[in-house]
Amino acid sequence: MRKRMIAGNWKMNKTYTEGVVLAQELADELAGKTGDVDVVVCPPAVDLKGVGTVIEQKSAPMALGAQNVYWEESGAYTGETAPDMLTNVGCSYCIIGHSERRDYFGETDEDVNKKAKALLAHDIVPISCCGESLEVREAGKHVEFVVDQIRKDTEGLEISDPSRYVIAYEPIWAIGTGKTATADDAQEVCGAIRATLVDVFGEETAAGIRILYGGSAKPDNIAGFLEKEDVDGALVGGASLKADSFAAMVISAAE
Ligand code: PGA
């Protein structure tokens, strides 16, 4: 059985000080309430150590994730962060291929694939994002588009433990817009992702990989997504920036 996952993507929000406060609030709100749900928080890089320290000191039921990584071990890559650096500050997850990184920073499927390989080699769980634009959706090509992304992003990956590779389906038109996909829209694409994973990795591995939905997920719509067969959780942006709304989503997933 796949464990549900609720992951918070703070994006470029929260200073170090604000991040520490949010982590403390989350630790208090979530204590004893996460059930069998994997909770992950992904703050900006400069907040990682501070948030990680709160998690450790409060034995908070959540794990630390980064929002980006570079695939080299070290060296002259100004502004980048290596996998070992993430591990060293307590990260066990890392988002890759988010549509904002693809759109604003030119991240390609080839980059996403290299990042996934580097993370897996360092025992960090990738949360690998995919999703179509409104234009692609309106042309009715969304399934085809996402399946193609998945094939490229997973090429040559060796997954020994399927619980340690996560996919997030985030239709770009639903991110930060308040416009959610319906639960049926999410299932249509997540089901196609699962079928592609069967093709790439075989039945057993595909059955163990978590697929999250992302895009204006909130406390009042999360339950509908989680009812769907191939939706195993959510990657949450806006609603992860307040302890009460993020905790409400975790609690709903734990029910
Ligand atoms: P949103 O962002 O929940 O604010 O739509 C989701 C994401 O981009 O991960």
C-alpha cells in the first residue's frame, strides 16, 4: 500500500526567521495528528538549516525537502547546491522539475532526469513535477504531453525502493490561480502516469510510486483528490504557508 504524502512547497516565501516560526507552528499543530501520512516541508534553501533544526528539536512528524538541486558533486557552479549539501542540513526530499523552474529558469526534461539520478544516488527522494499548460490542455493533448514528460524524466532511472521516488502532477493552469483541476481531471492524468510507470519500471515498482496532485489544493478540496485511485497526496503551494491550512490538509489525509 502506498502511504499518503502531503508536501508543502513554500516557493520563494518566508525569510529564515519567518520560516523557523512557521516550522514551530507546524510542529505544534501536527503533533500526534499525522497518522500514516508522510509530511514534507520544502522551504527556500537559506531556511533549510533553521527549519531542520526545529524539526529535530521538536521531534516534529515532518521531513525536510529542498526546492532544487544541481547534479554535480561540488565545484565551480555559482549559485547551485549539491546533493551532499542538502543531506548535510537534514534534507531527505527534493522537488525537481517544477513548472516555475521549467518556465522561468529553463529547466529541461534532461536536467530533471540528471537531477533525479543525482538525488537517488545520494538517497534523497525526488519529488519530480510534471504538468501541462492551458494551451496544451485546451488542445486536448494533456495526457500525451505529460506521458512524454514522464518518459523523458524517468529515462534510465534505477528505482530500488518505489517509496523513495515521488511524482507530482501539477497542471500549470491550476497553480496559484485558484482554478483547481477536478478530481476526475487529476485521476485521468495520474492514471496515465501510473500506466506509463508500469511500462517503464514494471508493475510492482509502479504500484509503489506515489503520485501527488498539485495546483490550488486546499483544505476544502483535498479530500476529493485523495479519493481517487491514483492520487496519493498533494504538493501544496499557497495553502502550505499557513500552519492551520497546511495542518488541516494533513489531518484530512490522515483520516
Ligand atoms: P499552489 O502551488 O498550491 O499555490 O497552486 C502548487 C505548486 O506549485 O506546487
